[in-house]
Amino acid sequence: MTSPRPASGAQCFAVSPSVVFRQMDDGAVLLDLESGVYFGLDEVGTRVWMLLMEQKTPDAVCEAMLAEFDVEPGVVADDVRRLVGELQQNGLLRPE
């Protein structure tokens, strides 16, 4: 099995149809009903997920995160792309 290509900042992503999302007090849980993959998100990861569900690109997510949080642009970009890559690798997101 080949690993997915690294996420492009301008690429749109869609949630895989078999994924169930449940928000909790301190984050969220994602479950892929087909594979049984369970993925936990902290509060920031949950915000990234919510923005991606609005069919935003990683670049647009970074812009929204910069407006909401006091963090360096490079840190946000690295963190968002890393999370998108992990979600994609685990089959929770797919490129559109």
C-alpha cells in the first residue's frame, strides 16, 4: 500500500463517508466504521476538523486559525498539514 501524497495547502478534502464524528468537552473522537480506526482530537485539532468539514483547504484553515489563536503562521501551517496528513493516512479524509 502506498502512502497518500502530502497535503497541498490549496487541496480541498472531504470526510470519508464511513466516518462518525462526536464532539466532547475536551476535543472530539473520530471513528471509521469500515476499518475500526479510532482517532482522538484535542480542542485545537477539533477546530481544524470543523473547519475542514466546511470544505476549506488547509490554507484557509490556517488563515482561520491565525485569526482565532495567537500563534506563529509557520507553526499553524506545520500543525494543520501534519494533522491533515494523519487524517488522510488513517482514511478519515480524502482529497476531493
